[in-house]
Amino acid sequence: MFGTVEVDDFVLQKIGMHLGMIGDVVSKYKLKDYEKFTDSHIACSSIGMNILIIGKLVKQLEEKTRKRHNHIAWDYLTVLANTVVNNLDALEMEAIWKFVEKDREPLKKQFDKIMDDKMEELWS
């Protein structure tokens, strides 16, 4: 018997996809440090847009889904998205770079695990 797919499952999948897109931008533009990040307006814009989309997707999730995956810092993702919407001065750019450099990859792995677990549930 197959399990059911909920709307939130698609939202979670999209969040993971956008986290992956940020990783693709980092690889494509060889963003190894903050200076390279801030020097590339295309990379900054692309990463910013993906963060903004992630923030909007997080807001679409039902509370029960957020509670089920309480190991994810949902508030951090929405605050980061709000940072992109507001004026980006050097301090905010550093916060975004910190996310890209340190937080994005572990978060992507968490979303990949969520989706892997969902697939296993669907096929069992």
C-alpha cells in the first residue's frame, strides 16, 4: 500500500531544491570566501532570491509540519529571508554569507533526509 503525499511534502521538497540551487551558485561562481561572494552581483542576487523563496515557502508550511521537524530552525530561515527583503548592508551580507558557508549544507542534508524518509514511507 502506498502512503499519501501532502502539500507540505511538496513545500519541503521545494525548500530542499532551493537550498541545492544555492549550492549550485556557490560552485558555479567558485565562492570560496566573503569577498568573492560580495564581488559577484549575479551570485548575490541569485542566492538572495533563493533565500527569499525559501522564506516564503517556510511560511506556507502547516504548524504540525514545523513541529514534526522541530530540529530545523524555521524562524532562522524566515528571518534570513526578511533580511534579503530589507536593505542589505555589510552586516546583513555577512549573515547571508554565514548561512551559505556554514548553515546551508547541513540544512540541505536535513531536507534530503526528510525527503528520503518520506519516500521510504510512501513505498512501505
